[in-house]
Amino acid sequence: MNQLNQNKMRYTIKLPQDQQDIVVDALRIYKETIESLCPTKEDAINGKHFDLQGLIGIFSEKDIEVRIEMDERVHNSFISRGHNVDFPIY
């Protein structure tokens, strides 16, 4: 490991279940929108539908911890990356 990587500060944040539930709601709405297009023969849409079902399961499962990891540089520049908010404090 080079010295640059050894000195990099990393943030690891466990996403609270309340925030995971918001992601589940958004994913479900997206999935329902895709279902309104069905049946479709487009593989990309069918693949997204399948992936959405898996992600909904991951984010809604109470026994799975979802963690977000980022460099300190990303954390500290979150607002200036076009998000218009600081990174949330959990």
C-alpha cells in the first residue's frame, strides 16, 4: 500500500433504517413505473426491474446493515459536488 493510501481519511457511515426506508419507497415507485411499461421486450428495462426487486429486498431487510464509505475529500466537498446540502450527519 502506498503512503498516500495510508494517510487517507475514510468515512464509513451506517445508513439508518429510516433513511433506508426512504430509498425503498423511491425504488418501489421506480419499479411501479417500469411495470406500467410492461410487457416489454427491451432487455435493459427487464434487467432494471429485476435489479430493483433485489435492491428493495436489501434496503428493506432489517438484518442487513447498509454502509456508505467515502474519502474525507468526498465527504467534505459533498455540497460543492452539486448536491446543494452537506452530507447528512447520522
